Amino acid sequence: MIAAALKDIPAPPPGPFDESWESIEKNYKDPEWFRDAKFGIMMHWGIYSVPAHGSEWYVRYMYGGNADIMRWHTEHFGPPTRFGYKDFLPMFTAAKWDPDAWAALFKKAGAKYVLAPGEHHDGFSNWDSAINPYNAKNYGPHRDLDGDLIKALQKVGLKTGISDHSFFHFVFIPALPGSDEYDPKWAAFYSVADRSETARIKFMHDWVAKRIETIEKYHPDMLWFDMNTDHAIDPLKIRVAAYYFNWARQQHKEVGISAKQAAWVSGQIMDYEREGRAPMELTDWIWQPDDPITNKFGYVEEQKPYPTDQFVWKIVENVSKNGNLLLNISPRADGTIPQEQQDVLLAIGKWLEVNGEAIYGTRPWIKYGEGPATVGAAEAMVAARAKGFAGRLNGQNQGNQMVGGGGLPRKGYTPQDIRFTTHGDTLYATVMSWPDAEAVITSLASGKAPRGKIEKVELLGHVGALAFTQDAIGLHVKFPAEKPCDFAYALKITGLKLK
């Protein structure tokens, strides 16, 4: 079946990557731009944004996957046997969409990379596809949404990527007799009427072909996948990876593949769905959680975003542990981003304007932090592993259950909670809660601190050096009366020898 699916698929361009995991592991190197970027944005935007109810899984639910949503659909649009999912297409207009305004917003938010919304579980492609006729150029907006967005992002200097959730599509939608799932014009769109082996082979063939199409057409810096670890389909993934990596070498371009559940055996940047599954400790691999700005990924009416402080703290936590934050936003069907979400993005950007030096381009220290929240995270990790929640990546165990999500403490941070990053011999110590008078960094106590002598301590956003003393308890730093920003406060410490 796999061999048949790969028939007529282009072979990878010439290059060092053969079609094997071993070759990919040997030749792959994580892109430095990703290690420097720290903060990215993705989005769920598609046909499901029209009903704006339940979740981005609306197509699954309306055909019988969820009785409440099926009932709601019937009340608002008629029974799904009369009003099908494809009937939302004329309402997915993107009529108010301005890709340049989006790009400017994301830039101001401090993001360094943005993933365009390629295709979700519903099988609708947001780009002008010659392989999938059910796409945004032929239906709905009648625009190349991904192409226009990527052009706008590139104009403002952001790295770009494309997200793909479509490998689940073949068996995603329940069968509802009498519905448009069996209409010959739309049967291939829903992938319900024919789930034969022949149809499955064509589906897998097209999945690979669409990946190559987007690589060649849009030159993304990242491919991002929501898929499982089914190793029976590994040759499909290997073809995509070898094609992408060899193509990138020819373009002199650093690229990355990010996916969940270690779906790629090698050559993968680990992604965790929602912050609560991300590592709680410093890792020697890079990673990112895709974390929604509200409690749903797709736009749902009357939902409000989480407070800004949650995302600032997550950025600090993740970066201290060798991770990034990939924040998911939820645009409306008309292409507007709710103002409440924009406000959160702009507030994140305001914080990064002050503290970005302690985030962008940094690397972890020998420890990610200190304070009561680190103890709580360690206890939760032990408990999670005891319950069998440990994950594996390339033979390494990792606890994947977070404290309060993303390592955030359930009871809040204290001034004793401090997170570390480095840039060369500069140590950044971000104090997670404003201290009344001084912060004490116990990791820098006399006899415990790295080689060298602390020469200067500065607070990012504050003019002038801070007074400090060092003793057997720690480094005592006197804080000014005025806060330079909200949420977390980065100290810049110079004079130590960190390498």
C-alpha cells in the first residue's frame, strides 16, 4: 500500500539526506533561527470558523460525533442531512482580511516566526492547490490565504511555516446516511463514502504530494504536523523529510519539521499539544508547545483569551528549559482577529520590548531556575512518572505533565521564583514576581556561583546599575521603587565565566 501511495511522487532532490531515519539523524541539524526565535504564532482558521461553535472539530461533531453540537447545528442551520459542512463555504469569506495588518500585528507582538494554517482535519486546503480541489482559491474566500499571508510575513522579516492536521482526515468524519457526504461532487471532500484501500492509497499519495507542493510553492522555514506515531506510514514521512531537507540545502536555507508525539523518529522538533504536556525540566533537545490563546484552538463566539501574564510566564519558563512558545490565535471567518486577542498579543510584545534581551538568542544555563515553583514542578514530575505519564524521545525519558500548565505554579509565583538564561558569559535571572525591596538569588551564593566575579547587575528597562552584595546565602540585589514592566523582571548579570 505504501509503495503504491508513493508511486509517481517526486524523488528527493540530490543531497545528503537518503530516505532513511538513519540518514536523517546523521545529517539533520536543528535550525539556529528556531533556537534564537523563542516565540512563534500559529492559528486555526478555516470553515469551522463560520459556525464558531463547539470547536474546530465541528465537522466531526455535526455529522453525529457530538449529540449536543448536532442538535445546535439543526437549530441554527437545519439538519445536517439538508445543510452540510460544505454549505458553510460561501460564509467563509475572509472579507475583512488584511494579511499585511496581520503581519504587522505579529511583528509588534514580538513573534519571530508564524505558521500559516495549511489544512485541518476537515480536508480543506487554505492555499491554491493543484492537488486538492477543495481549497480556498476555488471556494470560500477565493484567495490563496497561505500564499498571501506568507508573502506579508516575509515582507516584515518573519520566518514562516505551514501547519498540517490533515493526516487524520481520511477517517475523521462520522458517516451520516442521507447527508451530502455521499454527494458525488463532494464525496472526495468528506472522505466518508469511499474508504476502500484504493481510496486510502490515493489519500496517502495526495498527502505527500501536498507537502511537496507547499515546499516548492511557498518555501516555508518550518513544516508543522499534527499526527501520530504510526510507524507503518514512516516511508511517507521519510519521503517528505528527505525531500524538504535536501531542497533546503540546495536553497541554502535552515528549515525544521515540528510534530507531536515523536511522529518523526529523527529530524523533528518536538511539539506538545497545550502547555500542560511540555517538559517541566531543562532538556538537551529543543521543543515547543502549541498553546491556544483561549481554551479552544478555533474561533468560538464569546470566548475570552487567558490573561497576558500567563503567556509571558510561559515564555520565560519554556526558554529557561530549552523550549519556545508557539501561541495559537483564533481569527473569525471574515479574517478579523478579536480585539481581546490582539490586546494580549500587543501586551506580550510590550513586555518583550523591555525584556527581549533575556529571551531572544539566549541559551539555557546549567539549571533552569530556583524557588518554590521549581520544587512543585519536581514533585509533580515524580507523581506524573509514577502514574506512567513519562514520554520518550530518541531514547530519553521526559516527564510530560506540567504543574498548572507549562510549569506555572497553581498558587502563583513568589519573588523567590527565578528563571535563568544565558548569552555568552552574560547571565539573565528573571524574577517572576516583584520583590518588595531586594531579590536573593541563592544559586549565586559565595562559593556556589560560577567562576569570575560579578561586576554589574542591571534590571532590563531600568536606567543604571543596581546595588548588590554577595554572601553565603546568595546574591542580594536591591530593586528600584518603580517597575520597568509588568509580569516578570529580568536581571542582567555580567562578570561571571559561564563557559
